[in-house]
Amino acid sequence: MGLDVYNDQNEKLGDVTEILLDQSGKVTGVVIGVGGFLGLGERNIMVEMSKLKFVNEPARSASTSPAPSTTGAGNAPQRPARSASEKWYPDHAILSGVTKDALKQMREFKYD
């Protein structure tokens, strides 16, 4: 909870406010608070867990350039062992194929 959610264009969409579980404890979705400013005007939408991609690296800002990519699995850099001071949770999540305007059109999540 509290994890920032971005789209493919690196625009912050909102953050995870709730994690929804079924009766067996399986995660069925997450509630994302979108829009608003300082909690005013924010609305909640529900997204299936499968729609989110979790990323460990910090989100790119406008001043940083993307890291050079390599092709082929043999060229992929190996992630070093996690240090004791490193976070055990992802830095952010990506909700692909969504814009801020599209989120405004999504049905608002309400607790029954």
C-alpha cells in the first residue's frame, strides 16, 4: 500500500490505497487512488493485479535518460544479491496502456 503507479509515458497516475483479497487470501485486485491534490478530489478505481507490472528500479524523471538496453537473454545484467539496507518491496508499479484521461472514465470503486 502506498506504492506509486505510473503509466507507460512515466506519468504518475496515483498510488495503491488498498489490496483486495478473496476468502482464500488470494489477491484479486488493488485499489488505486487517482486524481485530486493532497487527498482532495481523489477517486478510487479497482485494477486487476495482472494489469500491474512491479519495478524495482526508481521511476525515470524528465532529467534522467533511460538506461541503454541490451538484446538477448545472455547479455542481461545479473542483479547483485540484495543488501541488508535495500528495500524488500518494489519501487513503483506500471499500469500499461492507460492515460490520466482514461482513468477519469473508469468506474469508481465503492465498498459494498
